[in-house]
Amino acid sequence: MGKKDKRAKVAEDPQPKKAAKFEHAHFQGLPLAWRFSGCDTAGPFAWTALDDPDYKKVIEALHEFETKNWNEILATGSHPIEAYRIDKPARDRLAAIEQDDIDELMSFRLTGKNRVWCIRVQNIMRVIWWDPEHQVYPTPKDKADRGKKASQR
């Protein structure tokens, strides 16, 4: 007498009904965190240039990034940039604030041109600049212009 298959027969596998509602942006198992103690308070990208109503918008946007995973953050147009590729005034400012020894910066896209620039140390984003006009790493809209810009660096 042969053994009977005692597994339940189903037309299709059941699908889970609940999905995770909240997921931190994990970096090596740690949630995304912001550090403001090193903010640049002088120069062209200083945080002191922010108007009072803008502070609330920026903080809300940074809070929103904390609810995203790394792929979702990158999908917002935010991305790492090698330090040597940023515009010369920004490189000069890095030297002035004694941060010119870093290899990479992280650009967080808030809206259109608005960017927050950070130095990433694992999961901690050391916030340094507010860039309301996309001047730290300007990108031409036209692909032909991008080629020209790259050859000028």
C-alpha cells in the first residue's frame, strides 16, 4: 500500500493581505539619521540663508526621507556624487570648512532645484549645505550640454 499525499490542494497560493506600512531607510541594518552639528553657517550654501517658512518645508522633507528605504530615496532623484565632480565654488567651500578630504557627498532632492547636501557616514547624514538653486552640482537639461559641462570640469 502506497503513501498518500496529505498536502492540501489549492488552486493558487494564498496572497498576504497586509503590507508593511513603514520601513526605515536602512544602511547596514541602521535607520537613516540626520546630524546638523556640522552645518555650514557661512558661504554661498549656508543654512542661514533659509527663510523662516522654508525651514518647516525642509524639515518635513527630511522627515519624509526617514520613512523610505534606500531604493525609494534614490528614486526621488537623490543620489551620491563624487566630491571632485561638484562645481568649483562648492569644492572651494569644502576646503574652507575643512571637509575637502571626503570622497563623496549625498544630494537629497527636495523639490525642483532644492537640494540638501550631506556627508554620509554609514547611516548618518551629516548635513552641510542648503542648495535652493541647484548650484553645487548644476546639471544641464540637454544631453549635448551635459557633455560640454563634463569636458569643462
